[in-house]
Amino acid sequence: AAGPWRLDRNGRRLYAVRDLSQTRHQRLHRFITGDPPHDIDHVNGDGLDNRRANLRPCSNSLNLANSRLYKGNTSGYRGVDWHKKSRRWRARIGVDDRLIHLGMFDTPEEAARAYDAAAIAAWGEYARPNFPIRTP
């Protein structure tokens, strides 16, 4: 029999998990979706928000596209870093195991907008842009 649901930390993200045995566990979002063979993405990035409307099937690559900013990020934007040699902000994006250079910019905001355009083109609704598109 499966154990009770409990909180489990995976890096900075929390998930609801239950133990199936001493070596196997099950996450609530996989239980709700019938434990499909593909990854499950939490649309809003909250691993504890397991409403069906917040869960969608995805590949590992698309799941990473919707991930949070890395803890060590210094620009405050996804895909943007300071390029010391040119003394400008650089925008880059990783797509299909390739790192694509998007350009050098005077401000981190300009670089972030270049990243956003590339992310939306590459991943569509799975992209997590720096400047979310407001919908009425």
C-alpha cells in the first residue's frame, strides 16, 4: 500500500510525494495524470499546484524551457549575462543541445527582450519569457 502524501524538495522546488516502497515514490502530478511515459510540466512553475489545468505533457527539453531563473543568475533575466571583454550584455539561448548567440546589447533589458523573442519562437506556450505577455 502507498504511504501518505508528504512534501519533498527537489532543488528549490517542492512536490507532493508518497512512498510506494522503500525505494520507489510517486509524485502527485504523475498520479493525477495517470503516470504517463512523458514529463509533466506545471504551467505556473509551482510544483504544489496540481490542478489539472496547471498540468500539461511535455518533453524534458520543454520542461526545462519553463524552469525558473538559476540561483546564481546575476543579470536578473533568463538568457542574459555580462560579457566582460566587450563590456556589454549578451543574450544566448540553448535550443536542441545548441547554444545560440543572440547578440550584444547596451542594457540587460534589451538582451532579455531578444531572449524572449527567441524563446517564444523555439518553445511557444512552454517558454517562460522575462517579460510575460499580458492577456486580458
